[in-house]
Amino acid sequence: MPITDRVKRLLWSRSGGYCQNPNCRNVFFTFFERGEITSIEELAHIIAQRIDGPRGQNTLPLTQRDEYENIILLCSNCHSLVDKNPQQFPEELLLDWKSQHVKIIKEAFVVPVYADRNSLSVEIHKLLRRNRRIFHSYGT
């Protein structure tokens, strides 16, 4: 069963346009001066589509292996590295990469909402204390 357009759109939007390997973060789309665009993203299975593929010896049913939860977006280099070395890149690691990346993208764009003025004040004071520590460590 192929990966559906719905799953692809969800993956692309939650990747923010960057490789989900935290040691890479390559941008997926390159724009050239003449208006051309190229992309290097690849839809990588966390657990392979086939039993004999990377990390394929798993109880996840074959019918669920093309779903959002089992796909990570990687650049072509990271996809090759991960699939050629499955022992170095176990399922848990890839799931962690994906969830942390989605969290970072979400935090970059989601505006926090506070229940009341006091909650906002507590958060602001945390930021001010952190800023003060940074200033005393690195400021003049």
C-alpha cells in the first residue's frame, strides 16, 4: 500500500522543511536564481515496509507500515545512512528524532496561552531570571 497524500502532507508540514535527524537539519528545498526549485526530502520508513527490510522484523502489521506514525522525513544522505545501518539507528531512536523535531517546530510557531495574569507573570519571571543568569555569565 503506498503512502497516502494525506500522510505526506502531514509529514511535510510537521517537518518544517528540514531533515528530522537532529544532527543534520538539512533544508529540504533549494531555490535557484532562475526560479527552479529542487527538493531532497525522502519518506523513510522507521520499520521497513517489508519484513526483510531495515528494522522490518517487528510486530507492526504490514498494513500499518505506510501510516504517519511509521514514517520520518529525512534528507537523502540520512535516509541512506539510517537504512544501511539499522543496528545503529533503532526504531526508538528514529521515533525520538521525529517526536523531538515535531515538538521543536510546534514550539517555534505556537503562541502560548495563559489562563490568567498570574500564570503569565510566573512565566515572564522565569525568563527574566534566565536572562539575568546569562547576562552575568556572558555579559559585560
